[in-house]
Amino acid sequence: MAYNNGQTMTLKAPNGSRIVVRFEVNSKARRLILRLDERRREAVAVAPSNRQIKDAAAFAAERVEWISTRLQHLPEIVRFEEAEIISFRGEPCQLTANGDTRLPKMWPGDPLLLSAPGDPETLPSRVTRYLKKQAKTDLTRSLNRHIETLGVEYKSISVKDTRSRWGSCTSDGQLSFSWRLVMAPPKVLDYVAAHECAHILEMNHSPKFWAHVSRCVPDWKRQRAWLRTHGAGLQSAGE
């Protein structure tokens, strides 16, 4: 069967469960890639071109057991709903549609309280907007410090809801980040900011590149390890 970009196929796992595989074409990909979409609970098979989608389908089918195991170990989805506890700058934060402020405040009990007054039905969108705003604020602060260290400049910064990258940098210095980084500990967000700043000097991951990252964040390996371990949890939060 022929598949196109954006289409899906369903595989049967060894345990009998059904696994959805979505196809994506990315001309920048150098090879077939298989990853998970934590929020949709499905696999994504990435092909460098449309004509290689057939190969991507076979690639996914050969690894159905691996996909099944990884999906079973994904963190539970956390909705941005009343009384739900999310992570905010690395700390537990309970959401509420009650109150009179949008700023987090200490709540008698342990977690921070993120109060976003309004209709409970629109709480998810209001919390998302708030987190995006805070993410841009935190990232801008980190970037301004790192560009001074490296002696570079960036053209623009944007925050998006990316699923496969935490940050990116174009050759002309346009930086883009996942707003979900604001849910991680500040040092992790700071590392990703430094990572993209270093790309302004080196559009690769050579020893020179990592030397630039080290000048900004000496313990970058620890922060990268945290993101690799807990990144799926950040992607499983929200809508």
C-alpha cells in the first residue's frame, strides 16, 4: 500500500495492541527516523523524501516491538485542568481557575499555585499562553547572558510547540525554542539557550561547538542528561 506525507498506518504489536504510525517527510533528514509522539501516543516515521515513505513503513514494521515497549513506558498525560499538578520551572505547581492573579504564589501545602481566573473550560488555553510568555522571558534572559559570553548576536527568538526539537538556530541567527522548557528546571532551559547560541558560531556538533557550550554552561552534560530522561514527561503535559 502506498502512503503519503501525513497519512498513518496501523500495526499490530506482539501483545495484540494496535499501534498508529504517522508518516512525515523532512528533506533535512539524512536517513529514516523513528520517534514517538508523546501526546498523540503514536509513532512517527520520518523519511527524507516522498519516495522513501515506503521504506519508512517497512522500517517501522520491523521495529513494532520496540515501538510497543516505548509507548507502554511513556509518562501519563497531564492535562491543564483544575487542581492538576504540573511542573513549572522544575517545581510542582497546582492549577486553579479561582483567585485574582495570574502569577504563581505559594500555596499552604507544598506546590506553587498557578491561579488563572476565568472560565474553567478555557483554563488549558490560558495556562498555555502564560507558560509561553514565561518561557520567552526566561529564554531571553539566558540568551542575553550567553551572547555576551560568546560575543555573538541573534536576530530573533520565538517559542513554539515543537515535538522533535527543544531548540533550533538558522544560519542568520533566528532562534526557536519549545515553550515546554519552562516546565523544566531553570538550568536545563539555560543549557538549551546556550546550545542554540553556540550554533550561531558553529552550525554543527563538533568539538568546537561543545567548547562554546561549555563556556556558557560548564555542567551542560548533566542538563542534557536530565532532558533526555525527563523530556517525554514535558511533552506529555498540556493539550
